[in-house]
Amino acid sequence: MNRVNLFLLNFLDVIFFIICVTFKILVYGRHLETGYIKTESLFIPTIASVIIIVSISFIFKTKVRSKMLYILNIIISSFIVSDLIYFRYFKDIISLPVLISGFQLGAVKSSVADLMNFKDFLYFFDVIFIVPFINKCVRSRKTDISISYRISVLVVLLFLGVLTDFKSFYNLSKEQPRLLSTMYNKVYITRKLGILNYHCLDIYNSISANITKLAPISKEKVDTIDDFMDKNKSDNKNLKGSVKGKNLIMIQVEALQEFVINASINGQEITPNLNRWVKRSEYFDNFYYQVAAGGTSDAEFMTNNSMYPAPAGAVYFLYSGNKFQAMPENFKNNGYSTAAFHGFRENFWNRDIMYKRFGFDDFYGEKSYRQDESIGLGLSDKSFLNQSLVKLNNMKSPYYAFLITLTSHFPYDAVDKYGNFDVGNLKGSLIGNYLQAIHYTDEQLGMFLDKLDENGTLKNSVVMLYGDHYAIPKDKEQQLFKFLNMSSTSDVNWEKLQKVPLLIHFPDESVKGVNNTYGGEMDIYLTVCNLFDLPGKDMFGKDLFNPNSQRIIFRNGSFIDKNYYYSSQDDVYYNVKTGKRIPENSSLKKDEEDVLNQLGYSDYILKHDAIDKLDK
Ligand code: GP9
Ligand code: MN
């Protein structure tokens, strides 16, 4: 048998592993590809990471080596498919903290099923139909390669792999100084280094973050954060204490995305009731969601704490032991009774634990409601809101009531129960199902607000209503652009659609109209502190009625204001009005630096449980 055949027979499993796994990772990379980061740039770091894995397999004899590579191939393919499903909904990459937090979407079987694609299973084609055959050939060899040969191959491959991979990491660390240590943008890392390098870095950072937690708090760091907080106060000129002593009814609406407000289909308003209440309220039409991996829980965390979501995973799981200075506790310290209302499982998103941490007197969860009508995930908004009306009326005034709706939850597949809202030729599509779902929820919200109006509650209460996050995920962007007749499907136009409505209804409707201030969920708490004259110290975000900036910061380091949008996913700046890409300049670079500083301060407080160490 000639030398080539012998070589092939000896190492066919290794050669196939390198080719196949590299190919799979590059194919996966195409799902993340953008106009600015091409998959080709992934080849070097990917092949380097694969060769490092292969080099380690040479520690073992052929039989064990082939088995190890087979198992690793299955694990890597499983990670790729899981990352694909996760990216389609969360526009992010799974991280160890997310796995620790529990893949919340998993609780919604239909969501995961709806995000899966038959083609995803092609990632397992080789491990099912080809590798077993290759391994049989390789294991049929009577003789094995010598240990000295194995060690020399291991050393050479490891050296080449590590050297090449180090260069890729080094280049990225120069291009984005804080990215590798903070991982504030996991998509960008994966686009640049590939999924293997990303997950290895994630595991390393997660372990080192837990070790960092044990390190003593740095006084210098706390002083720097204190300085920022001192500058970040609201000047409270407008509407300070204007509703002091009134009740606050805060309604977080599941997947209420801004594009449906005042929109119609076939001449019918999608949200006629909200459109009516928008006219009677202060309506913020440039209000963005800022959630990250924590989904709905991120929205409520930001609203009640004015702190950013965790860089990976959900605060509600990773930092459930922390101290907070949350809105409920603030209200309670100022004579209010407080309660949270949500008709779903109390432990979903670890709410029962976290709401105690936030200082809510009561949490009315699934067990507090008659489960008399289920739509989608659980208790219908109709039943939830009707039963909540009774609970609200029994609360001691003044009170802060925080309600979270449920029915309009992805993938909006309970279409037979949403009522008969005709979506025409959109019927059966994700956006068509969504419009039916949100039309149903709008009807229930209209009933709820009208009843509060009729029974006089609104004369003595402020209502704040907002959407928790987007409804239409990125992989269905074409459906949304088509519905909105938007020809230009640019990144900027997509970003400008990532808004949710915020309406604030005042008791005497003295304050109403469209407010174009650029804001987000991070700004709700400081706005409440100004309106209700509550202490508003050591908070990020701004007061929407006295804004000290028009910038909205997102967890992945991106930001938008009335002039510019910075996409950290591509490290690209845009002019918001023209949609055109613009070169970085010193002022934009300074903004980017400031954004990363603020995210870093918030992360430091979370990681070191340091909220009560500030201002000392
Ligand atoms: C479940 C509901 C959904 O309680 O809040 O959470 P989400 O999946 O949207 O994060
Ligand atoms: Mn949600």
C-alpha cells in the first residue's frame, strides 16, 4: 500500500474532522454575515481553533482519538444548531450565563419549534451517515502509530494552531480593546473569531468573572462610578412632583412593538384602543427597548432599577442574591403599597425571588388568579386584566402596581383564540399572526383602561404603558419591511423599527401630546422619580421630561440618538436621517467610549453587588 493511502487510512478521521467542522462553522458564519464582515475573514481563526482541538486528540491512540473526534463533532454541531435557533430570536449568541439562566424560550415549546428550520439538521448529516464509516476503516488498522509520532504531531499542530489563533485574538483586541474581556458584543466576536473561539472565550470569561466577584471592591472604581452618578442627576425643572401622592399603574405589554400604533391593515386599525389612549396621554414615539439575553425580565429589571441588563445571561438569575435600590422599595419608603401582577408561573424568570429583592409587598402570580381562560403561554390577557382590576381596587392608596401581560407572546400561534381580526393575505404568516394577537391584547387593554376610567381610579392615578421588546425577530425582517412598504431594508431602518410605545396618562390629562425625546426602558425610573418626587440617586438613564441627552445605549455597545446610530455588531456609524454610513470621528469615538464606560459601571455594580457601596 503506497505511503499516501497509508497516511490517509491512518488519519482519515482527523482529515475529515478538520474539513467538515471547519466547513460547518463557516456555513454557520454566513448566518451572521453582514455587508461589513465577510465569512472569508473567519477561515483563519476557524481552522486554527479546529487544529488546536485535533492536536489534543493525538494524545490518544487511534481508536480513542476517532471516538473523541466523533463526540466533539456532535457537540460542535449541537452548539451550532442551538446558536442558530437562539440567534433567530434573540439576535445574540448563547453564552454560559444564558445556559445557567435557563434557556427561557425553552419553556415555550412552540417558540423553539417555530424557530427551527429543517435545514438545521444537515449539520448532523456527516455524523450520522459518513463518520461511522470512516471510523470503521480507521479502526480496522491492525497497527497503531507510535507514541513518539503522536507527540510530535501534537506539538507541531498545537504550536501552529495556537500561534495562528493568538494572532486573530490579538488583532481583535487591538481593533476593539474591551471586547474580549467584557464580551459586550458576542455576535461581533463570533463573526471575527468563529463559534469555537467564541465559546472557549465565553467559558474562560465566565469562570474568571466568578473569580473576580471574590476580589475586593476597588475604591478607585467606586469613586469613578460615584462621579458619574453625581453628574447623571435630573435637573427636575419640568413636572417635578407634579403627581406626588398619586397611584402609579405601570403596564408592561408583551411584545408590543411601536410600528402597530396608529397603523391599519385593510382599513382597520390594529390597536384602536391604544390609539385612543395615546391621544389622551404623553406619547413617546422615539422610545426603544433595551433588552438583551434576559428578554422580558431585562425590561422589568431596567424599568424598576435603571441599571443595564447583564452582559450575558439574565440578571434575574445571575444576580438574584444582590441588593438593589428598586422602584418598589423607593415607593414603599415613601408611604406607598406596592404589588406586581403577572398571570404566569411565579418562578418564570425567577420573578418570585427577584420581586422580593426589589421590595414589592405582594406578587400576584399564577396561583393568585383563576386560570379560567388560557391563550398561548397561559392565562389570557382578558381574564388576567379583569381579575387584576379587582385586586387593584383592594390596594391601599397610594400604590405602585406593576402589571405584565402575556397573551401576545411569540410565535403568536393561538390564532383561533385571538378573535376575528382580518389580516387579509398576511393570514398564516408570523406578522399576520402577530397583528391578530396584538389586536386581541389591545382590546383587553382598552377594556381595562376604560373600566379604570369609569370607576374613577384614573382621577387619582398615573398610567404608564410600554412594550417590553420587539415582536418581529430579525430573521423575519422582510415580512415587516413589506408590511410597512419600506423599500430600503438598511440596518438603520431596521434599527429604527426597534421601538416600543411608551404612553404616560396623567390624572387630569394636563400633559399630553407626542414627545419625540429619544429614550428607552432605562429612563423610566428616573422619570418616575421626578414626577412623584422620589429620591433618584445612583441611577443610569435619564428623566424623559428633563433629558440630559438624546442617546439610547444598548447592551451590546450600540447606541442611537436623533443624529447617529452606531452598530457595534459591525463597528459602523450611520447618519440616522440619511441612513448612510459615516466615518468615525473624535466626537463619535468619545460617545462610544462613554457608552462602554456606562455599561462597564453597571456591570461592575452587578458583579460586585456594590449598589450600597456608592456614595459612601
Ligand atoms: C413569561 C413572559 C415571557 O412570564 O414574561 O417572557 P419572554 O419570553 O418574553 O422573555
Ligand atoms: Mn416578553
